[in-house]
Amino acid sequence: MVKIDFVPDDYIQQRQSSRANFMYLVLFMILMAAIGVTFSILKLRERSVKSALAAADSKMAKAHEQIAQLEELQTKGKAMMKTMVMAAELLEPVPKSVVLACLTNNMPSGVSLLELKLTSEEAKTSVSPAPAASQYQAASGAAGSEQAYVLKEKSLQTNIEIKGIAPSDIEVADYIARLGASELLTDVALVESKEHKMGATKFREFKLTAMLRADRRLTKDDIESIRTQSGKTI
């Protein structure tokens, strides 16, 4: 029996072509949507990277500015320190540079200084009774007009505050002993000693006080000897 198909071949081909075109259109739309999503994600990432770069550039600019200010302060500090040292050498019987040399040269191994403060103040004055008035002064009333006490000559005392670090209390005690035996310092005392940790390393942070000997007057040879001690020149 012969099967007869009354549907024209052109209609069948056209229908198949329409289905294929519809499939292609759907695939194209899916592809374009994927490209759009990818492009949006890339844009968001680009904006995030640009924002991070801008923040990093801003931080770098601030860091450069702070470094420049720090270098300027260091330069001014060095100039001021040089001026202060020169003035101290001219005005003080014991220049501060010599005191610093004494403190540095007497440091045991492993000890480092963090802060150093020198303050000068007027020494406490003691009083002594005035000599007894003579009979003539007592009779004339001149003794009543004189002061009852006579002040001794005024003098300055220099107090020293030292802050540093050491491996242990043994080095701190050794440093105190060395400073106490020096020819410039007296009344060396420990104010505070604390243990600190930096990772697995332990160290002691200490504070000392001392006084500069008021009766000590150094010659030029003494100053050069202290400065060149341990092969260093301050």
C-alpha cells in the first residue's frame, strides 16, 4: 500500500528552518546574557581594584609626607643637638657630650639606652647662724638690723634620668656599679626594672637616677680621655 503525504516539502523545510532559527536565537540570547553578566562582574572588580589602588596611593602619599616631615625633624634635631652640645661645652663645667660618653662607655654588653634626661636645678641652700654680735653692736642696736642667718654660696646640681634595656638584672646591676664607680656620677640608684617579651626573647627595661658630681671640674685632658675611651669619639 502506497503512503501518500499531502504536506508539501517546502512547508516541512520552512518549519524545520523556523525551529532551528528559534533555537539559534535562544542560544544567542543566552550567550549575550552570559557575556553581559561577565562584563558586569569584570566592571565591578575593576572598580574595586581602582578603589583599592586609590586608597593605597593616598596612604603612600601620606606616608611619603610623614617621612619627609620626619627627615626634616631629624635634620633640625641634629642641628639643634649640635648647637646645644656646643653651647653646653662653652657654658657648663662638664659638657653633656662628656656625660653621654661616660654613660655609653660604661655600658655592659647587651645594654642599650632608650632615653636620657638631664635637668639642672639650684641646689638646696643650707643656713648657718650669724656670728654673735659684739657688746658695742648690742649696745648700739646694730645687731638687731642684721639677718639672723647667713646663706651659703648658691650652686647648681644636675640630675640624670636614664631609661634603657638589658638582657637581665645582672647587666643592670653591673651598669649601676660601673656608673657608681665613675668619676663624674654619684647617687646612682635603680628606680624601676620590668621584664618584657618580644616573641621568644626576654629583656629588662630599667630606669636609673644619678647626680653629676658638683665638685668635679674636668680638665681638657680629662674630657678627651673620656671621649676617646673604648676607641670612640663623641
